[in-house]
Amino acid sequence: MNAPDLDRLAAGRPGEQVYVEQEPELGEATVTVLDPDGDLDTIHRWVREPHAGFWGLAGLSRTELRELYAYVDSLPSHHAFLIRFGGVPVVLLQTYQPECDPVGECYPVEPGDVGVHFLLGARSRRIPGYTGRIAALVARFLFSRPGAQRIIGEPDIRNRPAVERLTRLGFQLGPEIDLPDKRAQLAFLTRSRWESTTTHPDLPGEIVVS
């Protein structure tokens, strides 16, 4: 297991705020380290929603889910966060070092690679381009770490909307890979590609990730 890579991945104590910005349409956005106890009601509700089926956590009890994220919190290579707008939790975000994950056995990991998953939860109001705005925030948060050089996506290949969104948002598709719980589509977004992109069909001036 690698030592904590603080230049590449944000980390902190449960409940600690690690990032904040003002989003033009959604207001103040904050990223806090997931608290397996304090945030349990929120994430347990979210993983049981129909749209969360590809996360594969719907069958876990509250105790099992709490133990899972307490274990994630104990790892130096994997992290979980809640994104809030105006104090309201809206997204569950997970980041990880690919070389410390099964995905790292399926492609040549490069220095600065950051794996990511995010699950949309509550939505307080209808906003055009909502998913794109969330994804752009995730990209800005990940690339705010100086050591982060490439974002790695690995959606289930059956989740065609997610794969198609990656291509629209600037990711370059890699091979399909077999992971313990799914067959996945690898996708890559480099820092240089993200920084050089000046237009986007859903959110002008941004390149976004999902």
C-alpha cells in the first residue's frame, strides 16, 4: 500500500472541508470528507435509488454501508467525499490511486493518475446543464491538487449514457477491461487536455468529467 499521496489526492478527517468555490448557478459549493456516521442517512438513501444501480450497494444494510465507508476512510489510497451546494448534500464522490486498486492491474498506470466515481444524489431545483456543472466542479476539485495529471473513468459498459457523456466531455476512450464487479470502459482526461479546452457544448469554457 502506498503512503498518502497528498499532492495527488485530497484527504482529511471525517467531516473536514477540503475545497470550496462559488458556482455561478448553484451557489457555494463545498467538498467535505465523508463522515461514515454523520453522513450515513444520506448515502444509505442515495445508494438505494434506482439510478444508483450501477454502484451495486443497494443491498447493503446501514451497518454494512457504514463499515464499508469506515474502511475506505482508513485507506491512504482511497477517499470519499460529499459535495454540498448551500449546505445541502448533492453528490457522493470517491477518488483513488489506481495503482492501489484492481483497475491498476488492467492498464499502464502513470504518475499523477487519479481514479474517480461520483453518484448524483439530491437535486433541490431544476437547473439547465446540472450534471455538467457538477462534473466541471469535480474536475476543478481534482485538478486543484498539483500532483493530479490525469483523471481515470471506468463506467460499466452497460451504462451507455455515462460512456457517451465521457466522450462528449473530452475523455479519450481506452480499452474495455474486466473488473471484479463489472466489465468497464476505461476513459482518460489529461490535465493538459482539460486546461487547453475552451469550449464545451453544455457549459461554455469548461471541460467536465463524469
